[in-house]
Amino acid sequence: MTSGLTFLTDARTSGLAVCLATALAVGSWMPASQAAAGTLDDIAASGRITIANVEDLPPFSMTGDDGIPTGLSIELCRAIVSELATQIEVPIISIDYVPVTLQSRLDTIVSGRAHMECGATTVTLSRRERVDFSVPFFASGASIAVADVTALPNMEALADKRIAVVKGTTTQNVIKSALRAERIDVEIITVERTADAVAAIREDRADAIAHDKMILIGLMQDPSGADLVTLPGLLSFDPYGIVLPRGDADFRLAVDRAIIGLYQDGVLDDLYQKWLAPLGAQPGATLDRMLQLQAVPE
């Protein structure tokens, strides 16, 4: 399992991580006259917060056997909400969940149906035109998984094959660029959900899946994806952030303060151990440097 997490295990990509983390920590800006104000006031007045969650992104966001959202990102957001309650001095903040898809997650924040989205959303400049992000709390990278690794041992072997990818994800663009750069012709099959990509493999409608490496490893723990094998290498570096309404600086500061505090107190590392260690993954120097760079003092 550990073969897929080269960006977590050493400093080989630390220069890229440092540059990205420094740039992302600066955040987005918009004039105060355009800023959407009042999220914290709304939460304080109602005593409730609404979290958007994708239901099939293990180990970050999924629905548990009891029907309740769970995963690394979900537990992180619960801890963030607890910290927010302390910051705004209310006894408790109740959480409501809104299930979303990878295609609708940003729209749900933009429309105001949820206060934050907790999953595995990569921070990008184009997305920051519509929403804000917290400081990154994790980093992954796009990769490819196949069911028949003997026949398809590397990306070059995928020539003239079919690759399933969830539309509207950063991986969709990454895989196209990577194949174009290598001059490998494949058929890209776009699907709505991660589960649909797995079904495409099962039903012989696709030969491979392109997705975030950590999510692919999570899928391999489920019986439906037990025979999947990830191919060597990563095709991108993707920092994950909590999606927030654009322009509400006070709310973003409160969430960032919570995440940084949870990192400094060791809670974030406990979540990594709980959700990643069973998959054979361990956070390493590169991820830790990214987190250290954004852990600005109070």
C-alpha cells in the first residue's frame, strides 16, 4: 500500500510542496464592499452549521454503516466546528449534512446551501474564482489504478485502452495532459461518481481508473475495488482544503485558526494515524513541511 505515497514519505517533492503551500497560505482577496459577511453571526444565532459531504471518497468522506457521514475530513470538520464554538462563545454548534457530488460541491457552497464542504477538494486558482479555501490540511496526487496489472503494468501499456475518470475533477485535466505529453492515445470515459468508475471496471466498460492516489487506495479496501492496483508514480500534486464561501474573511480566519490549532495540538496527526495507517500510508516530511509553513503564530 505504501508505494503510492511518495509525496508523503520524503523530501523528493519538498520544493514543489513548499512553493505551493506558501502561495496557498496567502489566500484569496476581494474588496470589503463585495465580501459576503456574517457566516459566523449566522452560525452563532442559529447554533447550527451545514456541512456538504461527498459520500464515496474513502478515506476522507463517506457514509458509514450507520448512515452517518464519516472519514478523515468529516472528523476534521467536526473538530473544527468544536473549535468554532469556542471562538464565538456558544455552548454547542449542531451539524447538519448535505450530500453532494463532485460536480455539485462548489455550487452548494456558492448558493449558500452549506457553510463548508469537507472532503477531498483540491485547491486551485480557477476554483478560487468561485469559493474560498482553508489552509490545506492534506496533499495527494493523481494516479491510475488497473484491475489487470500484469497486462497493464505502466501508463504506456494503456495505449488504445479506456480510462474512467470522474468529470469535473482536477484529475480529469491532469490525466489528459499527462497522456498528451506521453503521446498515448486512450479513450477517456467520464462518469458522475467514484462508484461509477469502479462499476465501469467491473462491467468491462473501462480498463483503468484515474483518481487521487489516496482515494484509489481507499477504494482498494472495499470488496468492489479489492483487485485494483495503482500504477507507479504520481501525475500531480494536489493540496486539499475545506471549501468555504468566497469573501468572508472572518469565517475563513476562524476555520484556519482552528485547523492550525488542531495541527499544533497533534489532533491532525491523530486523524492521519486513524484513517491512513490502516491503509499502509504514513504522513512524511513533505506534508509536514507544508503544514509547518502555514502554521503561523497567533
